[in-house]
Amino acid sequence: MTSRLMTSRLRKVVFPVAGLGTRFLPATKVVAKEMLPVLDRPLIQYAVDEAIDAGADTLVFVTNRYKHAIADYFDKAYELESKLEQAGKNELLAAVQDTVPRHVRCVFVTQPEALGLGHAVLCAKPVIGDEPFGVILPDDLIVNGPQGGGRAGALRQMAEAAIREDAGVIAVEEVPREATGKYGIVDAAPVSDRAARIRMVIEKPRPEDAPSNLAIVGRYVLPGRIFELLEKTTPGAGGEIQLTDAIEMLLAERPVLAWRFEGTRYDCGSKLGLVKATLAMALADPALADATREFIREWN
Ligand code: UTP
């Protein structure tokens, strides 16, 4: 008998941000992909806001030794803050100071080598311990309503489902059949409108081998047990330690749900996704919407 996965709120969220970001080279030679902005906020800020919306008070960033910018971004910027204060620029000062609320702590862990997403999550083990935790891949930006619109973010929806159903929860989205080779794909039996119990996961199947077109996207709620399973995982597709391989083992021990989240996902790990996210956010911003619409019309 396994104990309950989670009885109260989700406290800890891991952000694996140690990938090489090759699709945005040469920019990612010096700028971490997660620092690329959608309008005036970097991708990591949207991800952190979603984690805090889900109840998190401990944010664990798994970085590599080149990604100082992420730690700097969440640190205090003494000189900038005093200049803004002297100039009476209070709104800007608040934007700079409010990257994380005071009750939230940020922990930085290094992934010594980019050995895959599963390995990056395993690097967070000393901070997470045996607790359930969330994982957000910041390059999957998920917006629920324009700029959130006060509705529950994807991770909050998933944390609530994890408590209600006593199950691990993984975000999924329907993708075109021909795109299954880019994702982990689940085979799952529907249990409600948004939830389905996962029977099997398969990493990057060819369309003809895919059991469905339900693709795993960058949000997970997992038990601490996943670390022991990751330690047993041998390198899979692409020589990397795959999180999906450990999830496959977890399925034998406890229920894991595929969650069709409410919201719109932008794949900001790709150039087109980043362009779409930027346009969508501009159209949702009253200060930019009319001019953006006019600009798009000129191109039609
Ligand atoms: P991606 O597959 O998007 O790889 O990783 P990438 O290196 O970030 O980008 P491209 O494909 O080369 O352009 C998915 C997530 O897993 C993290 C990445 O930072 C991203 O959030 N990751 C991946 C790690 O933290 N470590 C790894 O070893 C691999």
C-alpha cells in the first residue's frame, strides 16, 4: 500500500533550466532560453508566477554553470533599485522588486552536465526529499485566459486534481498525429472531462506507432518516489536520462493522471511559438492591442 500522494497544498516546484537551448543559438550562447522575454517579462517569470499561483513557497531552479542570469534576476538589484527610488519611478521599482513574493524562497542547484530532463529533475532531490512536488518547463508557456484572467493556472489545476484523485498528474495536450515524434505520448483511459488514467507512456513515437495523440507538455505533479526510480533509469532516447522512463515505472506503483489543462500553451522553445506568444500577449494588453492588430492587418 502506498501512502497518499499529497494531502495539503503543493509546496515545492522544480524548474529544470539547464538545457543548452540550441534552437535559439546564437542568442543562447550568453542568454538562457528562459530569460527570453515575452513582452517585458522573461519566460521564467511566467513560470514562477504559475508555481506561486499553485501554492508553492519553495522554487528550485536546476541550472548549469553558465546560467547566472536566472539567479541574478531573482536577486536584489541594489543599484538599480536605489536609482528608480530616487527618480520616484515607483511602478518600475515594484516590478523589479516583485519578481518573487517575500514568503517564497529560491534555491539554485547545478546540473553538472546536460544529461537530460530526468537527470535535471534528479538533481533537485536533496532539496525536495520525499515530498510531492511540481515541475514546470518554462519554455512551455501556458496562459489561462488573457494574462491569466484570474483563472487557475495549469499547475494549480493539476495540484488540485492530485489531492482530489490521490494520483500523480501530468499535463497533456492533443497534437496533430504527424507531430507525435516530438513528444512523450500517453495511452490513457478517460475518468472525467479533463482527466484520464495513464496506462503507458512512450517517448517520441512515430505517428503509426503512437497509441494516441495526447502529448505530454511541460507540467508535472510527482511523488518524491520518482527520484529513486530516476536513479534506476538508464540513458534512453538520445543518450539522455528521460523523465518519461521513470514515470513508466511509477505507473506500476500508483495511479498517474493525464490532465487536459484549461489554457493555451505556447511552445516558446521554438521560434514560431515565441512569436505567437508575443503576439497573443500584445493582443491581450490594452496598451498594445490596437496597434498590434493594425500591424497584423498591414501584413495581410
Ligand atoms: P529541451 O528538449 O527543450 O532542450 O529541454 P533545450 O536544451 O532546453 O533546448 P533545445 O532543444 O536545444 O533548443 C526541455 C527542458 O528540460 C531542460 C531544459 O532546460 C528545458 O526546460 N533540460 C534539458 C535540462 O534542464 N537539462 C538537460 O540536460 C536537458
